[in-house]
Amino acid sequence: MKTKLQNPTPAELSPARFEEAMSRYAAAGLRGMEITKAIEAEVNEVLGRYETELQVNAEVKNSAFETMRDYCNANKKILFGKRRSIGTPHGIAGYRLGTPRLKIIKGTTWGMIIAMLKQKLPGYIRTVEEPAKDLLLADRNKENVAPVLMELGVQVVQDELFYIETKKAA
């Protein structure tokens, strides 16, 4: 049920139309909250009905997964000598490579690595330069910052946003 209401032309606007629109807006908001509450109640009821079964099912899956993983780990050379997976009537199990990542060797820190990269592979060091907008906003009224902002071609603006707050039903 989609209904598109036509907005009045400026000539049709009046305090009475404003009040009527505010009334419709508030009523639609309250009805929306009632519908959302009803949906949540029904969803919670259904989840409650299946909660125990879902929990037991998850435990069965986890236990079966651990058994299969342990079996495959114990027999990795035999099962996965030539292939990375094995098939059964119920599915496939195997090993796949994860996403490559860098891991530092014990006794090394990223700080040490950065220092060595600067010497040996400087093209692999990132340097990000960007304005500290949060600091500029915070200090915008300071006498040493305000004139420089204008000089730089930067202005602080605040948009005026229209809002409506409806009264909550008791």
C-alpha cells in the first residue's frame, strides 16, 4: 500500500495546514514505532521457540567440525599429499591458503622494521600529509588561527538543518 501525498503549493500553505501536517507526521511516527514494536515482539517469540534447538545444533556442528579437522590434521600427509581437498558423499574438506599477510619475526618490532625500510627500501614507507581539520575547527577562534584560515581560503561553515521533534505519547 503505497500512497504518495501531494505537497501543497506555497499559496496553499497556512498555519492550519502546518498544524495538520504536524499532526499527520506525529501520528505516522507513532504508528511506525507501534509496527516496529510488534515486529520485534514476533521475531523474539520465534527466536525463543527455536533458541534451544539452534544452540544444540551449533554445538553438534562445532563438535563434528573439530572431529573432522583433527582427523585431517592427523592424516594430512596421506589424505592431502597430492591434493588440497578430499570429497565425501556429504561434502568436501580441505585446506586453502588464507590471504597473505606480514608477520614480524620474534625479537623484531615494527619500529625496527620502519627504521631499516627507510635505509633499504624507502619507497615502501608511507607518509600521509593531511590537514588536521579537527584541530583547525577547535582553534578556529584563536587570534593566531582565525586570520590564517581566511588567508588560506578556508572558512568555517555550519549548515542550518530543519528538524521536527514530536511529543511522545504517554
